[in-house]
Amino acid sequence: MFRLPPPSRCRLAIQAGFALFLVWVAVRFHEHVSWAMGQMSAYTPKPGAVEGFLPIAAFMSFKRLLVTGEYDPVHPAGLTIFIAIMLMAWLLRKGFCGHLCPVGLASSLLEKAGRRLGIRRQPGPRLARVLTLPKYIVLGGFVWFIGVRMGAGEIEAFMFAPYNFVADTKMLHFFMSPSTTTLAVVAGLMVGSLVMPFLWCRVLCPYGALLGLLAKVGPTAITRDATSCVGCGRCARACPAGVPVDTSTRVNAAECMGCTECVGACPVTGCLSVRTLRWRLPHWAIGVGCLALLVVLRLAAGHYGLWDATTPPEMLRRFHMMVFGMGG
Ligand code: SF4
Ligand code: SF4
Ligand code: SF4
């Protein structure tokens, strides 16, 4: 009889599959940028998924959508992905972080390496709370400046500036030609993540902070049946986010990314489970649900013309020449 792999394998399969998809996106985007910079004559359309890496622009577009009712014509796919990720967080905890985000995958691998090396440590509860503060401060800054202070006119001034049209190309350059400082910071975070799992995500990522707050008011959580629990503590030790699963009956921490590692670590069948309202879900429901939500919104956006930008290719090329000084 077919036996479902444990949560960690199911999760790794989804993470690896999604990472491969992102590699394909990166290759296509590189071809697109080569055309836009005049280095290739064959035109490759920009893969919309790349706009998912522009969360600040998407946050502005989201505010504009709420204020004016108009969808972002410059990076529509970015706005669709932003909405999909927020919906995922509300419905399925931070399933995006636990299953789809490439930084989440890198953090998982580093956490496993840290375990093998015997240097993985979780901060105590009080220190862990203090360490999560920076990301909420950064998120608060974005909410204040974009959500409160910026009006639709200012957002549109940013949105229709040449820089915004090529923001994804800027980001590609940032990743492909990192400065020494960037490399040093990334190296520091990687080494730090061997010791404290998910260092960047838990301490600094404002996107993760926003998703955690949405998850807290959502219907899905890991629940523990206190009557069958034997108090072994394996669930808490397995949790990469340092959540005290063994002392909660309903795990609703903002840090919980729905990875279900705790469920896989529990020796008592059925003691820990994923629940949405009254319903018990299989452990894979969070990862598969996040993927399904993303695919459904992608298809709906494509159907309603909310995925591909309306910018004519030649205009996009002119903006590249203008911003990157290619003499156009
Ligand atoms: S916290 Fe941020 S970087 Fe980490 S997995 Fe979530 S979205 Fe990605
Ligand atoms: S509580 Fe469970 S599902 Fe949530 S982050 Fe920890 S191990 Fe993953
Ligand atoms: S791993 Fe299972 S049995 Fe052990 S403390 Fe956690 S919930 Fe209880």
C-alpha cells in the first residue's frame, strides 16, 4: 500500500520543485534582460513570476488598488503574487515561508547543516521575543510610509517612473554582481543561520512579519491533543522556529511557518495535527494548498488580464537604455 512520505520529505519535495521552477524563471528573465539591454536580438517575454521579488512595489500597488480600485499595469503579476501570498498566510499559516520561499529553503538546509555540525541552538523564550522585534520595526516603517503617508498620487509617481519599469532588472543585477558588503552580509547571515535557525526570517524579514500577523488571525493551526501527549518534547526540539509546541494546545505563534516538522517528529500518532476550524487536515495540506492557491490565482489573473504588463516591449527597452545608460 502507498505510504505517504513524512512531512519533512513532502516539504523538501515541494521546496525543491518550486526552486527548480524559479531557476527556469531566472533563465528566462536573463534572456529577457539581454534582449532589453540590446545584447540579444531575439525577444523573450518577461516571466511574470519574477515580479514576486518586488514586494515593496507590490505593497504600494496594493495600497493603490485599495484606494483607487485600479490594478497595477506595470507589475501586475507582482501584485497578484503579493495577494496570493497574503491569502496563503491568512488561510494556511506562513506556508509560503515553510514551503515556497527560496530563502526559506536555504534556511532549512542551513538549519539541517547546523544540526549535523552540532552547533544549532535556539535562543530562550525571552531572547527569542526580543530578537523578533527588528522585523516588526521594519514592517512598521513600511506600513507608516506606504500604508499611511503615501497617497495614490505619490504611488503613481513612483509606479510610472522609468526606474520602476526596470526594478526587476535592477534586482537581477544586484544578485548577479553583489558588492563586497552584500557578500559579507549574506555570508554572516548564512553562518548565523547554522547556529540560530532561520536567522534572517525570524529577526529581519518584514515580509515574514506581515505574514505571521495574518496567520495569527487565520483559521489554520497545529493542534496538540494534551490527553495523548507523553510530554517527550520532540516536537519543540524539531521546530525550526523555536515554538514551544509541547506546551500549547493550539500553536498560533506568528513564527509558525506551517512546516509540520513538529507533526513528523511526534511519536504518538494523531497527537499533533493540522486543523482548519473543526477539520483535521493531512500534513501536506499546507504546502499543497499554498501551491494550489498560487496556481489558481495565476490562472485567474491570466484570464482577466491581470498578469502580463501592458508596457510595449520597445518602450521597456527604451527604459532599460535610459536607466542603465546604454546610449539609447
Ligand atoms: S520570512 Fe521572509 S525570507 Fe523568510 S521565508 Fe518568509 S518571506 Fe521568505
Ligand atoms: S510549530 Fe510546527 S509547523 Fe509551526 S514552525 Fe514549528 S515545527 Fe513548523
Ligand atoms: S512530540 Fe508529541 S508526544 Fe512529544 S511532547 Fe510533542 S506533542 Fe507531546
